[in-house]
Amino acid sequence: MYRSVLIAVAASVAVSPLVWAQTQGPGQNAGQRKVAQACATDRKTYCSDAKPGGGRIAACLHEHADKLSADCHAALDAAGAARTPSR
């Protein structure tokens, strides 16, 4: 029993940095990093089950848009404006 618990803890410690790297990696632009920082609490509160990739976290945040913090909304709005081409 002790050995299986130890293996599970070791596996979770080894995987955690990989998950963090996927959500905070060097491939992100400045806007994405700002959104990740501003929405971190909202993500943990409303989207802790959403796995990174495939737009799942963004979809989850969108589903809970009426509950998101003002900082998260502002970061999402700024990131959206940065993606919108000027006319």
C-alpha cells in the first residue's frame, strides 16, 4: 500500500511541471500570458476539470463568462482586441 501511494505521488510530481509547461510555455505570446495570469483564479474555480489543449479552457471560461472576475474579463477583452484586424 505504501509503495503504491509513493508511486502515485511521484508520478503526480513528475507530471505537474509538464501540465504547467503546456499552459504557461514559451510558445505563448504576451497576451496569452496576461490572460493566463489574470484568469488563473477563475480557471481554478470554474474550469479545474478542463484539460489544456483544443480550446477546452477557453470554452470553459466562455461558459462561465457571467461569473469571471473583472481582471479576467479585461485580459480576455484585450487579447480579443489584439487579434481583431484593424479596418
